[in-house]
Amino acid sequence: MAAPTPTVHSEAADPVTWASMARGVLGLLRDVPVLARQRPSLIHFDEHRRWSVGRAFAAAAARHPDRPFLRTGGTVHTYGECNRRANRWSAVLAEHGVRRGDVVAVMAHNSPECVIAMLAIVKLGAVTGMVNHTQPGDALNHSFGVLDDANRRGARLVVLHDDECGEQLGALTGVDTDPIALAEMDARGSALAARNPAVQADPRATADVRADDPAYYIFTSGTTGWPKASVMSHGRWQTAMNGFSMGLRLRSDDVLFVTLPFYHNNALTVCVATALAAGACLAVSPKFSASRFWDEAIENEATAFCYIGELCRYLLAQPPRPTDRAHSIRLAAGNGLRPEIWDEFADRFGIDRIVEFYAASESNIGFVNILDQRKTVGFCPLPYIVVEADEATGLPVRGPDGRVIEVPKGTPGLLLGKITRLARIDGYTDPAATEKKIVRDALKDGDSYFNTGDLVADVGFRHVAFVDRLGDTFRWKGENVATTQVEAALNAVPGVAESVVYGVAVPGADGRAGMAAVVVEDDFDPRLVATELRARLPHYAVPLYLRVVAALARTSTFKNQRVALREEGYAKTGADPVYELGDDSYVRMA
């Protein structure tokens, strides 16, 4: 197998130098008092220790009950108030039969109640299943099926929802759900507290939850097939809390603005955890709006916000406004901010610090830009290697000795995180899917590494820059898109005989847009294809382009030749007709 020849973005990350490291260390030293108060520690050998998200929040609420924790505009909820509310909801769930190890799904738009629901569930030692409510029929049904299978006692799957999302539950098939509206949780919790004020105290179960217990499931496309539920344990959440806290270094008077959905780890782990560690406040927006973003930030008195790369491009695409610099935000943290727009973004909006990071829901390692290096995802203290990979399969290339081949500094390669006591993997709810991500006997007999599926480049001093995704997954609009899932939806549409899906670079956009090469039949109808795909797939997974081909080329092992199609994109297609997704149909391009 040959090593990959990936597409590298138009502007590379800056190399990390002794001088830039010295400046970063000085900046870190200035924030030592902030870090000392938070006492972050990344070293936790005892995976069975008694520690949980619910216990950590209860301790924070006891230390500073009157500090603001959640707000939406002018409505502010304190730590003490949120802890009592979460405990009341825990009592309602316990009364409903929820016990340690059970799964409780949450399906709701962004709101303070999403956070309260997660806290109430994990305080009981139950597992929160965060569901992407934007998924259409088949994908949504699959996600609920995964959570239902993970429910240990075979009980009906309890679902907490808001009114709008509750309407979608009626379309589920094969899943026995027990829906409860968030408003009902509040009413029942208040009624319980009126009869017995003791329900506002922490549940007894909270003290028994251990670090290796699962806290919640976050859905990710992984590398193939339908979305998988990655496991976030309480202990891994603690490690993430401490690691990201060292990067963001929030103060107790900070307000972290959250516009990303809570069914993503950026919001539920990075934002909630770092605010909790600092005793800071989360300002929750129901939905990201590029035109309203800075107005909302000002209304919420925000001093920091969390992003994905596309969000930053959307903000830059807005016409200049006085509010571009009329805000109080000094810090932006997230992943996917491309090097070519890094400086423009920071300069236009007056952002003092950009804390880029790299992490994945199912991975065992992460990088955080602790030392403020420009255009890099940051530093990782845990062991990892960057190796040659087959671009088509996303698997490491093995040398004549059967070992993986490490690439030189500055050369893009596949990132593998070594699995150790400090870098354990929680994986997916499906053990077989987890095993597929493990690379065994990589450098020596008996070792094991987690295959991230991502290309990175070493830029010095254990810092890396993100380059691209590999294999059967591409990233678009901040989401991982599994090509096999899109192909299954396409092949089910009348008029489409077979298809192969891949991501293509689009100028001025982060990630890769979906494109499909399709072999069609006489009844091929571009309008029907668009309608069917929008009904079957999340909006970000619907291909932007269709290329009609006479036949699909395959390798000698009958695999589709995705790489060649990806390199040709939508501009080098010869005489093949190409269609672009419009408002209600695919429209042939000139």
C-alpha cells in the first residue's frame, strides 16, 4: 500500500519555535493563580474511584450557591438553584423507576433544562443518551434503537423532551419509549418538594457512582455505517474538565456563551465542564444565528464562546457591524478554525486568545492549545504517533517487518493514540465497533493504539495541526458524515442503481462537501432524489453534488475507487453530468 497524498489546506500551521513556546509559557504562568484555584490534575490511576459529574456539581453548588451558573439573556439561574432543581428531577426519575445503569434519553433544543436533565440523570448513576433531534426518520429511529439496546433492565426507554421534539417520538418504530416533557419534570419535581423538602438534597445514589461508570452517550458517525453511541465515562469527563480548563483558564466571573447543541461534546463536555471547574456561568442560546450572534453575546454579558470552524466562517461572512467589537468576549475556544482565516477572525472581532483543540467523542487522547500557539490544535502530554496510512481505507500502512511507519515532522500522517492506564478508551456501546478502531502490535508486540481516522502534521514541541479526515468518513458543517450511511439512502431511491459517496473540497468552506457518483436508471428523477435524501438523512449528510456516471470503477477487491473521484471533485468530471442541490431538487450545472 502507498502512503496517502492528502490535500493540505491553503495555508499551513505556523511552526512552533523556542520563541513562541517561551511566550506561551509566560502567558501560562500569568494564569497560575487561576489554575491553582481550580487544582486541575490529569493523572487518575484508579478508574474505580468514587467520582462523578453529579458529585462534582453538587460540591461546586455547596461552595458558591449564589453564583450564576446558567443564563439565557436576562434570566439567570444560580448554582444552588440548579442543584436543587436537578435533585428534584432526580427524585421524579427515581419515582418513575430509573435506577443506576439505566439509560434516559434527552431530546430537546438548547436550553438550561438540557443541562439540568443531564445532571439529574447522572446523579442517579443512570446514563444520559443525548439525541440529535435534527435527524430525520431512519437515522432518528436507529439512534433510539441503540439507546434502547443499551438499557440494561429491558425497561421502556425514558425520554425527556421539549414540546416540539416530543412530536417526533410518534414516528418511532420498534422502540418502546416512555416520554416525559421537561415542563412536566418541573411540575412533578415541585410537587414532590412541596410534600417532602428532602428531595432537594442530593440523591443517595450520587455518592456511589464511580469514575468508570458511563455518564452519557454521544452519537458520532465514527467511520462507517449508522451513527454510533460513543461512551463518555465520569472519569473521562473529569480528565477532559481538567485538561480543557488548563487551556481555557476561565475565571469565576466569566460567562461562556454556548450556541452549539448539547448533543455534541463541545457543548456538553468542554463548555459545561470548564464552567463548572471555574465556578463560571454558561449563557445558553437556543440556536446559533450568525446575524444575531454578537447581539446575543452582548445581551448575555459573555466573555468567552465555544465554536466549530464553520461557525467562524459564518460570522466572517456577515457584513461588518458596530457590534463586531462592542462585545466583552476575549476568548474563543473550539476546533476547526482553519489557518487561512485565523488572523482575520481574531483581528476583526478583537479576540485576545484562541484556544483551538482536537478531541473526538470516542478517542482516548486530545490536544489543547494551552500555550497559545498560532494555527495549531495544541499540545498533548499523552503518548501518540503519526504514521503512514492508506488514504482509501484509513488504516495504517505496515512495513516489511509488520510494524506501522512513522512519518517525518511536518508530513501529514494518521494520528494514533496509545492505549494506556492514563489513556483508556471508553469506545462505543458496540464492542465490535470499538475493536475495529484499535491498531494492535503497531510498534512492538502487545501494544495497542486508537485509530483516530484523522490526518495531522507534527509542527514541533508535541503540537500538531489538523489536516483532513481519512477513509469512509468526511467532515461537513462540523459533523462527521459516514459515506456508507449516505450510500444506503441513495441506493434506496427509485432511479438510482448504485452509488459511491465521498467528500470534496469547496473553496471558502471548512471540511468537505458531500458528493455522490451515481449510476442511474431510466426513471431517475433529481427532484425525487432530493426529497428522499432530505427525508432519510440529517441535513449535513445530504450530498451537495451528484455526478451521473455510466459505471462505477472498482478495485480488484471490489471496493469503490473513492480516492480518484474525490480528487476529481465536481469540476474535473469530463462529460459526466453534474447536479447541484437546490431548494427542492438537484439542478444540473452548466
